[in-house]
Amino acid sequence: MRRLICAGSIFLFGFSVTAFGQSEPSTRKFEVASVKVHEGPLYSMGATTKGLRLTETDTVLGLIMFAYNIKNFQVPHAVTEMQAVGFEFYDVVAKAEGDTLPTRDEFRSMMQLLLAERFHLKLHREPQEMPVYDLVVAKGGLKLKESAPDATPHSLNGPRNPTDRNYQLSMTKVTIPELIDTLQTGSVFPTRPVRDKTGLTGTYDVKLTYTPDFRFSKGDPEPEDITGFVAVQDQLGLKVEQSKAKVDIYSVDHVEKPSRN
């Protein structure tokens, strides 16, 4: 399923961007940044960071998604509101200022500033009560393995077969909030916010096999299909409980195609 996600911007009228995994924007900027329409075949998409450099290929929606870590349930009117820029793909190559290696949250904040400068992005948000999930430890007990102190953070999605069944997720030295973000991106919990109510503060190694609800070649259900909800409980010892909470809902007020480099 194509990600249809929009986000907040630096034009937040005094609100801080901290809900459901978002981070407080920093003042650090990109020293140089190139934004160009993608040409040729599209073999991959998304953001990667290495050292001071960030590269990302995505639509404007995808760029905003990375910058603000906003999920599609927070932007119910995004498809209509983003018609002004369309859905073509852009290549972004940028280098952070300074010599200190940025964190991923700092890269996100720098992308926020880039979107405001190049795309003239403005939007507003309003809190709205909606159904959410609370992630808790299941009655059978936690099945996650704590990471070794010297473990290196790593994640790998795949391999997947042609029908996207038996999707395999492998992660090393991740926190519960990081796991939640990955599970939402991986279509385990795509329709609601998820709050961390586990009380777990360590880092863990994760191995999860499941069949995503949203996949390119869905086909008919098979007996061996394992839903994300079932897999999380049976394989990780975690489960979600239904609740309600106020969630920031975003509306795009203005966005343009990017200005020249």
C-alpha cells in the first residue's frame, strides 16, 4: 500500500511537535541541499543517512512523512490537500552543517526546515480524540530477548516471497518506541496511534514473521498466514489494548512545487 502521509511543519503556531514519537525541532540546518525531480526508473524509495549526508527519493508526501514522522491516520485529507504538488518523485541529497554526526531526529528537523524553505509548506493541527492502541506486555510474559551490551543497532526487512507472505522483520538493539514505529511503517498497526505502555526501558533483539494486511499481491488468505497482531503477541510477548486519546490531526494550508536549487 502506498504511504499517504502528511505532517506538521515549523509553522505550528506555538505548538511543539512531540506527539506519538515526534521530536522537538532543532535549529541545525543543511549546509547544502539539492532537490530535483527523479528521472528514470524507480528502484527504491525512502530516506537513508550516512555520516553528515542524507539522501531520500520520495513524493512530497513521503518527504514530509520522514521529516515529521507523521502517520496517515493524522492526515485524513492529505490526498486532496496535496494536489498542488502532485505525486511525482523527488531526489533529495543534503549535507548537514557542522562536524558532529546528526541523530536521525536532527535529520528530520533539518528536513522540516528544507520543506518550509523549498516547498513553502504551511499547515496547522488540531487535537482530536480518536481510538488508539496501548502496547502492553502479554499475560504469558515478554518473549523479547535483551540485546547484548556491545550489540550494534541493525534492522533488516525481508526476504519476502512474491505474495508478501511470511514477511520477516529482524532488528537488533532497538527500544520499544523504535519497534512501535517500525511496526506501524510495516503495516502491523497502520490505522491507529500506538502508545508505549509496556514499561520496558531496555534495548531488544527482534525477530518477527507475519503476513501484512496491505501487500501488492494479496491473493486469497492461506491457513499459514499470520497476522501482525497475532505474531506480535505469540512471538514477542506483547499485545495491544484498545483505548482513546487526543491525537494531532493535520491540515495542509499551503504547499508548492520546490524552488530551484
